[in-house]
Amino acid sequence: MNKIISKEHFSEKVVKLVVEAPLIAKSRRAGHFVIVRACEHGERIPLTIADADVERGTITLVIQAVGVSTKKICALEPGEYLTDVVGPLGQATHIENYGTVVCCGGGVGVAPLLPILTAMKKAGNRVVSVLAARTKDLIILEDEVRKYSDDVIIMTDDGSYGNKGVVTVGVEEVIKRERVDKVITIGPAIMMKFVALLTKKYEIPTECSLNAIMVDGTGMCGACRVTVGGVTKFVCIDGPEFDAHEVDFDQLIMRLKSFN
Amino acid sequence: MANENNATSLRNEAWREELRKKLTAKERAAIARVKMPELSPSYRITCNEEVNQGITEEMALVEAQRCLDCPNPQCVTGCPVGINIPTFIKNIERGNFHQAAVTLKQTSALPSVCGRVCPQEKQCESKCIHHKMGHEPVAIGYLERFAADYERTHGTATAPEVAPANGKKIAVVGSGPAGLSFAGDMAKNGYEVTVFEALHEIGGVLKYGIPEFRLPNSIVDAEIDGLRAMGVKFEKDCIIGKTLTYDDLHSMGFSGIFVASGAGLPRFMNIPGENLNGIMSSNEYLTRVNLMGAGRPEWDTPVLRGKNVAIIGGGNTAMDSVRTARRMGAERAILVYRRSEEEMPARLEEVKHAKEEGVEFMTLHNPIEYLGDENGRVKTMRLQKMELGEPDASGRRSPVAIDGAVIDVDVDLVIVSVGVSPNPLVPKSVSGLEVSRRNTIVVNEETMQSSISDLYAGGDIVRGGATVILAMGDGRSAAAHMHEMLQQ
């Protein structure tokens, strides 16, 4: 049982929870995720850790209410408990000083992107962040991102905030104006697919973080398998980050619809 | 060995000598082996109720008479945990069911589990003297289950004697059969034992893998409660190597660690189309249904259902999956196996039950490709027909493809059950730990000690995929040797 310490609504469907999990707070690194169950008969849901506070023994999760389980998690209030939180899982992000790193996040993908861009900044990189969403209200964590970015570009589909257009427009703008050594992309699979296509054209190494369907999250079930460079990988133990140019996004998108 | 002397002196007790004289060997041999009462196939495929109903008291009393109480009982040598089989059976014969259960618990941490899922026909029962006389062996497994169940349901259960606390802390990684068996033995020796489990339920494969129609969860929970009564502590949602490291365990004061993290990595065949929707591992399928309650009202986890379901493989897990598919509403449940039925590693009982439940067997067939519909859901499996060639390394005749003999079968769900590999999560997290090329932890086969002196390992993380009872045997053996080491 893990107590919810605080809750913040980013938008109608997007919630930030700070959850008591002292051991995970201590052992997690950027890129790690946890598996969460909202209740006794609940599903096991993978959620990337957005932040952690070792002193307070808490981790931060950002959840978008889309299905049965994420809705249950989002409905929990401070003082209530998540039935289970286990982790940290997956491979931590490889952090090094590449030079200039473009970090592009779409929707709630900005939450898992935050610890990575923070670590990239601390490693000495010039960090340019591109945040994208459908509309202004869905742009999250902008202040936190700004704190660890040398430049921030905001893209909205409807032009209600920042520049009008999709994420790739913002990324290409950066690529055209300066040398980019690395791109990190986290967001909907379709968004990452197009970021990968763009950066492939410019031959810029690109990492993506995949959010596949999982059950146990420890390598046991294989529900999260994805084809990377023609080889089947498990997102939970081989990932969640992979070379975006090698990921078969069409298969991933198809597999995400397994239960539709 | 002390055990043998003990067995002999138990055999020489007056009541037992009396009992032996009650019937002649010939009379005992003339009794027919008991038949396990079972739910009817038509009923049981509608639910998850346990198929084997267990033998009655009357049946047990008669079956126990069949045991000749041999002076040199070979059955015991066939038991990986060395249960004193004649002693427990003769206690049943004299009506002392409690003492029978106590005898079981001296060497087995989980008798009601073993009585249900052990392949007795390949172990204890395969060594029974009755075979030499051309008779069916004593139903040791049924009797084991009877004694353990009797004690549980009659509330006569007493926790085994525990040595005074010695102040030493022991960590167990994984709460499956190896870990539980180890934990029980170490608790008996007076250690403070904590079992760390990665999942949200205690029991490992006994919970996520073996279906309730073969091993009800309540049985597993009762055995776990027994261990709790002996002082064993359980920590769920804790992954050693991730949540806590090997070094963390040291700083927490643990002086010995037993790794029994299982074979948690499902194998696939790497054939075209295998990542289509509707194709999954037996681990995923069984975990969704058994552990996560998929298909039951009020449980959130979904599971895909199919009308035409194929299960690939011939082991116990394949049987569990195909029988689960029938219960989940499959009209056609097909077991696809590349060798013939004779080479199938599954228990005979499982094969029999599967057939009774209407499972179709397509032996000597091997999938080579899957084709999907426009939504990416599997709709066809392409099978290569096989024939048997020369025996391979396993001693079984190896399957050879028949040129050009390929057929297509309509399916909407495929469960791949072709084995598991050890989960690399724990081994990879301990630096200096010797690991084989197959990712199993390398141990001294006798002591179960790894290349790190205070780290022992057993079960599937060492064997790469075996049975519940072999895992339990490893747990016992590791406990005995770790205890010896820690006393020095």
C-alpha cells in the first residue's frame, strides 16, 4: 500500500500524484518506470517515474485518464492509497554529454521526459525542449522543463499557445538552425514515429521511450514485445528506451490496439 | 544417514509391526488401486473448480492397505524431498491422519500442493514394488493430498517445531516452490526468514501459472499461512536487484541469501507473424486469468478470447493453457505439438483430462508462420507436418519436417508454450555472480551455493525450467547446506 501525498490536476484528464515509495525514490534513475495497481482487483499498469524526492521518500507520477484503470488511479485523493507500486523497472536512460540534445515530448509524454532532460542538462548538454499538445491546456510541466532547458519551443495543433503545428515542425526548426547531436522523443507512438522519420532524414541519433501494454513488467509475460531492428525485444526489460530509427512503430501502434 | 536409521526405527515400532501382520502381501496386492473422483468434463469446462475432488476417508484407508511397507522402500528414493512415504501411508492405514500429515511436513513445506501437482508417476510411484508384480503402484500422490487436506480441513494442523531463534536473518528472493520450501526449512532451524516477492501475490508460479482447476489458490494460501505461523515474513512488490540490491540486503543485516526467482522469461519461436495481436505466451495468458482474475466479474484485467484457439507445445503449461482456453469459451481448442504424443513432457493425467475436455491434439505439426487480418489480429496459422527421426540429445526422437506438407488452420488466438528462460533480472544485478550462457545461476549441484559464498540459488533460475517438486528439493538442499555453513 502506497499513500498518496498530494495531487494536482494538469487538465481535466491529466493528474499528477506524489506517492510515498521510499525504496523506489532512492533506487530509481531517469527512464525507470513502476507498475501500479489502483485496487485489489485492479490491473497492473506501467507508469514512468516523472520525479522523485529521496528525502521525503516520494515519487511523482503523471497519469492521463484514458481507460478503466487510469481513471481509477486519477480518482484517488491525497490520503488514499495505491494498492501496489513496484519498481523501479526497465533500463535507466543512458546519460552523457552529447553536445546539443533536443528533447521532444507530446502530451503526458512530457512527464517521463522531464527527468531525462534534467539529467541531460546536468551532464553538460545544451538542452532544447520541444513540447507539443493538441491545445494550450494540455501543455504540462512547462515551468519545470524551462528550468533545465536552454530553450523551449511550444507547439499546439490549434495554435492556442506557442507555435501552431505538430511537434516535428518544432524539431525541424531546431535542426535547421543549429547542430543537433541527439534527439529524445517521448509521446504517443504515432508522434514518435514521425519524429523518428524526420531525424532519420537528418541522420541524428534518436531515442524513444515506448509505452507498451504490460502485465508483470519484469519480463515474465511478453505482452510488451516490440520489433527493434528486426529482432523481438521486451519493452519492460530491454527498454523502455530504444533506437527510434530501428523501432517498428506500425507494429507497436497495432499492438497497442490489442484490446480495442 | 540419520534419516535411514530413523526410518528403520519408525518401521520397527510395535504398532507398525502389528499393522503389517494384519494382511498378507498377497492380500494387499490383490486390492485394486483407488480411482480419483473427478468432476464431469461437461461441467468442469464451465468453471474453474478443481477437477480432482480428492479421495474419501474410506478410499484412503483401503488404498493405504495396498502399501506393503517394504523394508527397503524405493518410493522414497524417487521423491526429490525424501518424504518418508511408508511412514505416512501406514499412519493413514491405522487411522492416524494427523500423524500422517506431520510426517509429510517434516520434509515437505507444501504437501497439499505436491499431492496435487507432482508428477508422481515419474517419481515415487514409478519405484513402487507393485510394478514388479505387474500391478498399478500405490496411489502415493492421492494419499499425500488426502492427509494434507484432512489436516487442513479438520483444523488439526500444528506448525512444525521451530528451533529457538538464533538471531540470524536470511533473505529469500522469490516466493515460488523453491523459495517457500527453503523458507520453511530455515525457519525450522531458528532463522529469521524474509521472503521478497516481485509480484503483488505470494506463491510465484503456484499462483500465476498453475490454474485453479488443478491447484486452487486457497490451498496455496493455506500453505503460506502455515509458513507465517512458523515466523516467516513476506514482502511483496519488492524486486531484489531493483527495489533493493544485494548490497542493501547485506546492510539490512541478512547473512544468507537464497535466490529462487524462477524462469520468468517466455520463449517464442521467432517465426513470421508471431507478434500479431492474439498471439501471446502461456505466461501472459495464464497470468491474466490466474493471477489477475481476467474473465471474472469485478476484475479489471482483460484477456483476449477466441473461438478457435491453438496452443503450441506439449508440456504441462501447454495443457494448463489449452484447458484454460476451453474454460474461457473456446469452441475449438487445439494443441499443436511437433513430436508425437509419446514424447510429450506433460503429465499423463493432464493429457487425459485435456482430451476428456474436448481438446484436439495435432501432434507432429509445427507452426512456421502466422497470417493476420486487416486489424493485425491473427487469423491463420501455417503448420508444417513433421515425422519422427533419430533420437536427439534429450533421448526423444527428433521431429523432421516432411517436405511440402504444409497446411493452414483458422485461428483467432494462439498461445505459445514452448518453454521459458531464466529471468536475467536478479542474476544481472549481482556483480561477480557466475551465470551460465543460458542465464542460469551456476551453483555447486550438491550444496546449491553460487560463486558468491553467501548466495545460494535453486529452482528454475538454476535449472532453467523444471517442476515444482524439483524446485522444492533444491530449496531443501540449499537450506541444509546454508545452515551448515552459517554454523561454522
